[in-house]
Amino acid sequence: MNPLVSQVHGQEQRWHGEFAALRTLCLAAGLNEELKWGQACYDLAGGKVVLIHGFKDYCALLFMKGVLLKDAAGLLVQQTRNVQAARQLRFESVAQIRQQETLVSAYILEAMALEKSGAKVALKGVAQFEVAEEFRTQLEQSPALAEAFYALTPGRQKAYLLHFSGAKQSATRAARVEKNRVRILNGLGLDD
């Protein structure tokens, strides 16, 4: 048991028992425990397999390559429509975890086998993301903006494209583009 994880889990009030039960299952499978992104993260020879995290209404095991799991029981959840690889098993109580213990362990073992196999998730490239019309117009009208945008890393480009296209109204999309125009020209990502 990693003492940093013990410290973070010790401060958890809402999901304390659930985190302990999930932690036990991950460690029993032989995964290495570390603290990553402020969460208990479990890896196999350095490859991230699963992490434990909590939300308002549920806690979850997040499988990093969950999209590749067979999911015969149909329990895996795509957290948002933009999440490409990861999938969650969600829980609302210790009793629910205990009831599904064998199944959860099977998912963990399958995820470990995937990691050992070297399987990779084919992620969408930047070209496959929707470009909001308001942003496309700005790119066409400003060669400097287009050059700066395409010079950004693919991850930064995707973040902007998701941010711009995520707004329902054209006025909001246009405002988002205008608000971030200077950031793009300065070579900054959405969260830099």
C-alpha cells in the first residue's frame, strides 16, 4: 500500500469504505499502487491500468483502455461523449462492490492482460474532430490564426475544437473563439 494513497483516502469522507474495497481488489490483482492526478492509480510495469475516483453520486474504477475490454456484463460507462479510451465501472455503495466483487476482479484481470499484450487504443486524430463553423470562418479569414492553430500540439488543438463546438448557440461559439483568439496566436493551449 502506497502511503500517499492511504493519506488521500484517509481524507475521503463520502466514499471512504468504497475506496477501501476497490483498493483491496486492485492490490489483490497484483497491481502497483501510486498517486497520480490526485487519485489512486494502479499500473502494471509502468502502464496505467485503472484508477479509483469519486464523484457526487458515485465512485468508480476508471479503466484506461476500457474501450478495448469485452464488457460482457454491459457495465462499463463512457464518462462523457468525448472520452475515447477510458471506461468506468460505477458504484454507489460498499454492498454493491461486494456483490460484484468477482465480476470487478475479472474486469481488472482482463485490463491487466490487455496492458501486458501491448494493445493500443486507436484515438481519433485532430482531423476527425468537428470544427465549429464560427472557428472555421475565423481560420479562413486569418492566415496568422490558422498558422498558429495548426502549430499547436494535437492535444491543444483537440481541446480548442471540443471547447468551441461544445456550445449549443452560435453566439456562444463565436464568443469562445474570440475570447481564445489571442491565446492561440500566442501558442497557448486552452488550459495553459
